Amino acid sequence: MLEALFLLYFLVLLATLVFKSRIVTGPWLFLLRAFFPNWKFFHATGNVPHLYARWAMPKAQPTADLQWSDWIPIFPRRPRHLLHVFHNAQTNLALVQQNLVEHLAADLNHLAAGADARALVSYQLVSRLVCQSLQTQQPDCAYGQFEVRMVLDGTTGLLQEDTMMRSPVLPCR
Amino acid sequence: MPVSSAARALEILLALSLLLQTLEYLRIRQVLTVQGLWAWPVQRTDIPPGAVQNLLDLLFGDRAMHWHLLLRLPVLLLLAWQGSNLALAVFLFASHVLMLIRWRGAFNGGSDFMTLVAISGLLLAQLVQLGGDPHLAWRAGLWYICLQSITSYFMSGWVKLMQPEWRNGQAMTIFLNAAIYGPLPMDSVLRKPWLARAGAWAFIGWECAAPLALLHPLVALVFCLIALLFHFLVFWFFGLNRFFWAWVVTFPAILACSAQRVFW
């Protein structure tokens, strides 16, 4: 009897992979999604949101145009060390920041027509991330701007890149 | 593995895993302050206005967060040293859920989810013990953790099996290229298609077969040893050290449940 129950349990799990059901969403479900894990890790390749940003110095005169830097990727890359298996705080922080960019991309996808993306918590947090990253690289920068680009990688490198959104100019001071 | 030994091993490993997590939180606590990237005044709008939001305002203040994390340290030492009790399990459960909310649902994805499973198993064992049968209580807790852990491997394997990019090995190379430690070197052996395909199929097959670990203690032991290698590789290539510890915590439950010989 117990064997049959276990078999049934794993068959139901397989069925959930084949038959798709409606996705239930809500603020508390998002925050407490740990209670409903789907255990799907690294399961599908495809477009991945990447964050790009550029900076500008303070204007020399109020009427002058901003002189923008080139777009630079804000994408986590860290050095590797064996002892990080015990303590890897900065890498985990970098990973959660990349997750934040993915949440912003998902929020933008579900944004109602006419809604302002700037009201999104994910947008506001990414704006802070951009300004802090730019100021780390260029302490005198006064303005920032970011793009969320959907990047499709193949085994040998970039296949396709599309800009999903470009932010307004952000005051970074 | 006897239930009592498994329970003790679970407590010690869970304490270690949560200790490492807490030390990492303390290391990066500046990002959670008002001036930090993850400032609560920005993030609080995730929470519908009301009493819960007001309560979280108190709990997620800079000083309260710091003390909360510091309080976890002696509690975890207590868990490792003398074992769990109901109050301790309730504290760890509440503390973990609070940290999940503070990080908008997860700090480190699946490792947070599996840590919640382990704490929930601990809490379940303590609650059932109120009925007066510690052995039954720990069996319930261990089976809950074991089933969730086996499910995680099973689902992760089958969902990969359904993707053509995983079956032909391309997915592994693509994910490794995008990993936090940088793209694979152009001459990396892992770029060889036959090796990527073989590696992908090896791990997919092993994950899909996870329920078989419950058939015999020896199978469970081999399964856990492979899992140990698997999670170390995931750490090595993707930096996910928390995944390593979060899943290792569940191994005593898998070993204990397989030894109960339910299926043979």
C-alpha cells in the first residue's frame, strides 16, 4: 500500500511537468514562495535579462548636454576560492542582485498598460544598484541611466540581444 | 542510520548551515541599512499596508535586524551543542521566514527553500513530540525532510530531461559560461560537446532516479555521496555554497528513512 502511495506521489509530480495549470500570483505569495518550491534549477536556456548602465559627470553649465560614458555591463563576476564553500557573502550578494534584475524584467513583462515602472519596488532597487555601481567605478558621476537587455547566449557566445527598457536619467548623488 | 542518530546529525548540520548563513548576513548587513541598496523604506511597499507592515517596520529596523542576526548565533550553538526544543525550533522558523521576507522572498533561491524544509521538519518533530512519542515525532520530521529532498532531485532531473538543450549537452555549457566565475576558457575541456552531453546525462539520470535511494540503505549512501560531489561542483562552478550545506543537512534524513526498510 505504501509503495503504491509513493509511486502515485512521484507520478503526480511528473504530471505537473506535463500539464500546466494557472499561475497564482500575489504579493504575499511572492514573498513567501519558499513555502511552494518547484525545485526547477537551471532548467531552461533562453533570454536572460542583463543590466547595462552609463554615467555622466555634472553639467558644466545648466544648458549643456550630458556627456555620457559608453554602456557598461553590471553583471556579477567574482574570483573563486575553495574556502568560499564556508563563507561566500560577496558572491551571494552579487547573485541576489542579478536575481533582482530578473525580477525587474519579470515585473516589466507583467506591467499593466499605462502603468509606471518607476513605482515598482524592483525598479527602485535596481536604480539604487545602478547608482551605487556607477559611483564605485566613477565616484564623481552625477547621473546614471540603465537598460535591461534580454540576452540570448549560445555555447560559443552571444546570439541575440534586445533592449527591453531604458530608464530615465537618474540623479546619482 | 538509526532515527536518533539521524536526528542528532540533522541538528548539528542544520546548526552549521544556518551559522554559515548568519555569518554571511552579518558580513553584508550594511546593504540592508537605510543607506544600503536593499533599504527597507523602499522595500516595505512590497507589503500591503496594515498591521503586518507596521510590525515589519519594527523588526526590519537597522538596529533590530542587527540584534536579530546576533541572537541567532547563540541559538545555533545551542542547537548544535544540546539539540532542539520547541522554543528553539519556533524561533528558527520565524527567524528564517523573516529573513526571506527581508530579501523579497529569497536571498539564495533554492538553498533558502531547502533550509526552510529542514527547519520545518525540525519544527514538525518538536510539535509531534508534544503528543509524547519522540521516536514517532522524529520519524515524521525526518520523513518530511527526506521526501522534500528526494522530490527536489527528482523534479530537477525530470524538468531537465524535458529540455532538448539539456539532452544534447548545450545547456550545461551555456549555464557554465554565464556563471559568476566567468565564461569557460576557450580551451576548457567542458566545452567539448561529447563531455557536456555525457555530464548532462549523468546528472539527469542520477537526479531522475533519486526515489530509488529509498529502496536500500546502501543505495541511499551511494546516492548521498554522489550528491555531495554534485553540490560541490555546483558550488565550484556557480558559487552556490549555501546549496551545498542546505542539501547536506537533508542527508541524515535520507539515510535514516532508507534504513527503515519501508519498501522491502
